[in-house]
Amino acid sequence: MSNLNANRSLAIVAGAGQGLGRRLMERFQAGGYATVGLVRTLPERRTGDLELVKVDLTQPDQTADAVQTITDRYGSPIVVIHNTTDLVIAPFMELTVAQFERTWRNTALTAVNLAHATLPRMVDADGGVFLVSGATASQRGGSKFAAFASAKFALRGLAQSLAREFQPQGVHVAHVLLDGIIDTPKSRDLHMLSSTRMMKPDDIAEIYWSLAHQPRSTWTHELDLRPITESF
């Protein structure tokens, strides 16, 4: 298949559901990128012109096939964002092995498969950016967060290893620690917080945009973000 958009840069957002994932797609699309979102489930009703691809990122073959199809159309990605996770909150003795493994697969293994499918392409294309969404649990394991914190710790370690291996090859790998609750209707209902105490998806997306365009002489690897009211 021929490259239909050879003059445009490609951004891939994995975990492109409502909230931050969608805002990330909109920000990079507004900046001139051909932007494709990877989702586990396609929404029942599509809004706007964002391109979404259904794929189970825990499956390496599915991930590789999806990335191959996208790059056949748009060329090698310049920006890849891993925003996929699975939040499980449960007392440890009530946490099942299946829940623990599912959380790790959806949070850490998805990043492994995405990196396998995209990093070699970016190296061959003289560089790119691989951004990873972390959380408070990336640094601190809280009560009832054994599965989530374990997975986020693994994701952070993976990002560090990838940065040390691929930065000399021209790929900027950055881990963004989101220390707060992202403002969505679902999270407002779940956490019963005022939106003034939450992180705005548009503001986070702007930070990701800035990270993706840092000069090579000053690359950030880890950046922590939190609202003004968040204690740390």
C-alpha cells in the first residue's frame, strides 16, 4: 500500500478513550499530525474526525499487525504515546491472581508490545518520541493498590530502560507522572471531587505536546504533574 500522507507526521496514541487519550489525539491533530488512536473497544457513537483502530495491545501479533497497517498508510510514527492502563482498587486478600495479571498485562505488557512494534521504525527513520503515562502509583504503593502500583512501577522501570537504550539512537523516551485525578465526568462521580482540584486533560495534552518537541540538547526523561491543591 502506498503512503497516502507522506508529507505529514504520524502520532499514535494507545489508550485513546474519552478523557486524556482523546485530548492527546486532538492536540496532535491540531498541530498538523496524522493522528491514530488505538482502543480496546470502539465507541458506540463516533464524534469528530478522529481515526480509531480497535486492537488488543496485550497481544503482540495484533499490535504488530495494527502498527503495520497504520505505517503502511502514514509512514513511520514520529510520536507514540502509551496511555493504556487498568485500575484495580482492592484489599490485597481480596485481590485475585487474575486481576493482578490483567492489570499488569493492560498496563505494562501493552507498552512492551507497542514499543516492539514502533521503536525500530523510529530508529530507522532517524528518531522519534515515545511518551508513557505514569501515575502517583508509579512511585508509591498505596493501601489497596497492590495490582495497580506493581504494574505502574514496572512501566516506569521499562521506560527508564528504553530511554537508556534508545536515546542514543535518536528516540526520546519520557515518563510523565500524573499525580492527581484527571477531570472527566466518570472520575468526578467516582472521587466526588470538585473539578477545580483535578487535572485538566487539555492542560496535560499541552505538556505532552511540549515534551514531544524538545530540542535534542535538552530532553526530559521524567516529569511529574499535579494540580495546585495536590499534596506530595
